[in-house]
Amino acid sequence: MKYFRGTSLLLALLLVGVSPGFAQMQSTLMQKQQQSVMGGFGLTFIDGEPYYLFNIAPELAFGKFGVGLDVNLRMGKNGKLRAEDWDQGYDYLRMIRYLRYGTKKELIYVRLGVLDYSRLGHGSIIYNYRNSASYDLRKFGMEFDLDFEKFGFESVLSDFGAGGVFGLRGYARPLKFTSAGAIPIIGGFEVGITYAADFNENANKTWGAGDSLGMLTAASDGGSLGVFGFDFGLPLLSLPTINSTLYFDYAKISGFGSGSALGLDLNFSGLGVLGIGAKYERRWNGDKYQPAYFDALYEKERYLPIDTTRFYSKAQLLSGVASSEGYYGEILISILGRFNIVGGYQSPVGVRNQGMLHLEFDPGDAIPGIILSAGYDKKYIGKVFKLDNNSLFFVNFGYKPIPFIFVSTMYIWTFTEDKDANGNVIGYKSQKRIEPKIGFVITF
């Protein structure tokens, strides 16, 4: 199976938080006691090939519990279902887009299924990680967090079906174990330790000594690739409507380099109506080190076959990274938990075409009768809005002629595996999908 379901993605985001900053704000507005069932008929054009589409995607929330399904039946001109959608038993499990309980920073948070924008801690190791950047490559993973106020942990597992990314961050607020825990500011001091690793067989595959062509026969296989880190956080403000944290992170990629970051984040939630999140981070990156190693495009970059005899990999890329200073900035604006704008950008200082951009826009139902949402991730930025092999993008636009019927068109730019006649993966290619649809949405 393969793709990226834009409409369901945005509905899911409204239930579980659209970004790391949003998750930290803990807006109770995101916990709406609202159920909806969306479905429709239409066409899907996958790289120019048309498929008739039937889709049903219920989103249900009961207190802290939420569930989202995404069932897509695509039929080709030959009258048969698209084979790539149902060629593995695992594909049937992927009809469950997510199951979740709670939200980030609550006592218990669990999410099973598609992971849209996962992160641990302040994001120096795992940031905006997506286990399913395209529908055809969709996986069934997990986020599981416990926060007991004095201590807790965060965790990410990319895939129950195969070896992949696993991350665990344990943290403690040591002064909470003493009477000093009641002292403003220093009482909330937090220290965390993180370990994340990729157990995929290609996670640490690099070129052999003296090899400048990337020959598979000369490849050096280092096994899994791990990243260790620690962090400190000091809450400068902790009020019902505003909170701010000063933090320091350090991370070391096993067998490669290390780096550190000093940052400040600020979250404001005014009267349950307006939410604003902002973050700025200064980074010091050593040789052979990349911050936020597990990011939105990691699943594509992990291992890139050039052809049947040569390859490239993210681990190989690390070998040529020189030390640098960098920065990261993020801002989120949310109105009533429905109208959401997110923007984030990170880049080394003075190095061209190495920035990474993350954008989201979802006005919810703020524009009567209009359906509009968009998301964009781009890495190694040269021209910001030029779609290429380092881009993920979707936009969904439509209108409602009557309250429960909609007419929409979705455009998605993502990637999928490129296979030879024997089914061997020989690389990745961009995939363009256009999906006009007439459907219904019932909210109750």
C-alpha cells in the first residue's frame, strides 16, 4: 500500500495536535467531543493513471479516546482493485489510521497507527518524524508517554511490522522530590536522557574504504545507527495562560559526530480562544553531525539505491558534514483550536541550500462553506516552492453546496519506491496524485 491521505491527515491533526509546539501548549480545545464520518466517490490519478475511488474515513472521539479509520478502494480501468493497496496482510491493519488516548504532556498519552509529526524532548534527535510520508509506504507505529509530574518518559516506535526507528526519552524533575519543588522557576527544572536508534538493515550502510562510487559490493554495514543525548530545561514562566522554557540539548550520533543547542520556547493560550507558540534555537554542530537526524524525510533518505549496483544513504551523508553553527525557528497560531497556521525553518549559518522548511495551514470551518488545507515539507532548500525529490506537499480545496456534501480536489506530491521487474527496490521516485471527489461529511 502506498500514499498519504491528506484529508484524513488534517482531521487527525485536529484531534491530536498539529505540531510539536501545539502538543506542548496542551490546548483543551483540541479535545472536542465530536464525531464525524467522511466519505466520498471520485477519481485518483496516480502518475497519470486513473483509478475510481470509494473512501470512508470516520473520526470518533470519546473523552480522551480517539479513533480514525481510512478505508480506500481504488479500482482501475480493468475493473480490479489496485493491487499495490492490498498486496500484503499488513495492509489491512493500515486501514486503522490511528487510535489514541490523551495528548502530549498529559499523564498518559498513547497513539497507535500513522505517526504524523513525532518528536522527543525539544527535538534535537527526533523532530517532526513521519513513519508514513506516503500512503503506499504507510506503517503502523506507536507513541507512548507517561508523565507523573516528578518523572516520566516519552517513546516512539515507527513500525510494528519490521525493524525501524525506536526512541525513548526518560526525564525527571529532581527538585519535585524535595520541598524546593514548590519554588517558582527552579522547582520545575527538568533533566532528560534520550536514546534513539534505527534498526533497519540499511540504517548504517556506508561506502567502503576508498570507494567513491557507492558500490554495493564494497559497502560497509555498521548495523543499527544510534543517537544518544541529554537535555536540561528550566521553566521561566508557568502560568495558566502562558509558559516559557529555556533549554539546552546535547546529542551524539554513534560512530559519527556530536552537537548542542540552546533554545527558548514560549506558549500562550488566551481565554481558550487564541493560542500562540514560538521557539528559537541556536545550534553548534560538530563534524559528521546533523541535528534532528530523524526528521520528516528520514524514511526516504535512510537508503537510496542509485541503481542495482550503487547506493547512497543518510549515514554516508554524515561522513562529509563539516562543523557549523545553525539556528531553528518555529511559530504556531491557533484560533479556537480550529484555525491553525504552523511554520518552522532550520538551517546552518552561511551554508547554502541546506535549510529545512515545515509549513501547515488549516482554517478549519472559519471560512463558511469552504474546504481548504495544505502542508509542505522541504529539505535542502534552494528554491523554496519548487517541488522536487526533497519535497512533501499536499493541498486540498473544495466547497460545500449544502452543509453535509462537499466537492473537492486534492493534489499530493510525495514519493514511492521504484522497483525493477523482479520487485527489487532500485530507488525512490516522486509520485504525483490528483484526486477530485464528491463526498459527504456528517458531524454528530
